[in-house]
Amino acid sequence: MKRLTLFLFLVLSTNVLAEDNEITIYELKDTIVNMPKKISNFGKNEWEKTKEFQLETWAQTKEQLVSSKNKLSGFFSDFNLN
């Protein structure tokens, strides 16, 4: 927790140095307090994106597998082994 606080302080302080506007202590407090919520929301959004991506790719894979199976079964049924 100490490392996270130190990291946030360093990130926010360098951000303040890079910009001309000043940040108040209340804005800093709000930023730090809202950080876990923002991180949680980011994680949930990424998880949803991943699930949607997997559903799409799994559907495509299933279609490709069925197509390949049909092509191969048609290929081998054309052979006359007798």
C-alpha cells in the first residue's frame, strides 16, 4: 500500500510539474480516493471486452472446423478404395 501511495504521488507530482495549472489538495485527495474505483472499472471493462472477443473468435473457429470437416469428409468420400 505504501508503494502504491508513493507511486501515485510521484505520478501526480510529475503531472503537476508538466502542466502550468495547479492542483489543489482536494483535487489530489479526490484523485487518490477514486483511483481504486477507476482501476476496478478498467478491469471490468477489459474483462467484458475479452469475453466478447473470445465469443467471436470461438464462433469463427467453430465455423472453420465444421467447414474443414465437411471438405475433408467430401475429399475422402470421393476415393474408391476397391
